[in-house]
Amino acid sequence: MERIRIPISAIGEILYCPRNFYYRVMEKANDYNHHVLKGKIEENKRNEKEKLKTRERSKIRNVYLESEEYNMVGVLDEIEEKDGQYYPVEYKKGKKQNNINDHVQLCCQALLIEANMNVSLEKGYIYYSSSYEKGEVYFTEELRELTINAIENANKIIEEEIIPPPINDNRCEGKIKK
Ligand code: SF4
């Protein structure tokens, strides 16, 4: 069987609850199969004008990227380019918040861009649709280390195929699976 790749959209689960990551990714492997993801995005692209250009900057939307090195795959909402610098841009529902899981997810996008485009990224942005606010996220050494650790933990779960133990604390409130 083909090895499951880490979907960026599920990386936050590793920080929140590794067991939940297992349920989400391993038990729904088909939904996250990278061929399926790629097919969906190519279909979207046919229906959408994907590249928007202004005088100062260009944006590419719905970008499918994968990395052998990280065993990771994702569809990025948007990559913005300005003066030769690239910035991942993620769109979130709700109001602006300082959520480390969101920062790790954005940092995963940065790692994918760096791996595929041979560039180095300084920062990215998260847009919050309810408050129309933009958050700036710097890819610091600390955030990169946290992100790499999350990726390593996710890959360990995928390789070992062992369900992590329940965390049994208040994070479990309101959750279905135990
Ligand atoms: S109920 Fe608790 S241990 Fe189980 S998946 Fe949810 S958060 Fe994790």
C-alpha cells in the first residue's frame, strides 16, 4: 500500500491531540490520498481564473504542493509574490486570533514552498473572514522547530500505525472518540 502523506490541513491535530490526528488521517486515508487531492485541485483550476496580477504583486491560488522530504502534501489557498519574495496566505473563518496551530499550519506551507521553489521565506499571512483582519506570521527558528517536530511526530504515527493513547484532559470535552 502506498504510504500516506501528511495533509497540511491535519497537522494542527498533532499539537492538539495525536490520537485525533490518527483518527482523522489514518481512518480517512482515501480522503487524503495525494492523488485525490491533486485531482480535486486540478478540477478547481479549470473552473477558476487562478492567477491574479497587479502592478505590484502576483497571486497564485489553490496551489497543490508536495514534498518527499517531509512526506507532506497540501493545497495552499494562495501564494503571493512581491519583489521576488514569496508569502503563503491562508484564509480562515472567524475572528483574528493568535492560534499556534494555525501558525504551524502556515509554517508547513512555507516549508513546502521552500522545498519546491528553492527560496527562503520570512513570513506569511492569515486572513480572518469575520473580522476582515490580516495576521502576520514570521517563520522564526522557534516556529520552524515546533513545526518540524510536529511533522516528525505525524510521520512516526503514520509509519507505526499505532493509535496514540488518549490524552484524557479537558481537550476531550465535546469530542466523540476516546
Ligand atoms: S476524545 Fe480526547 S483523546 Fe480522544 S481524540 Fe478527542 S481529544 Fe483526543
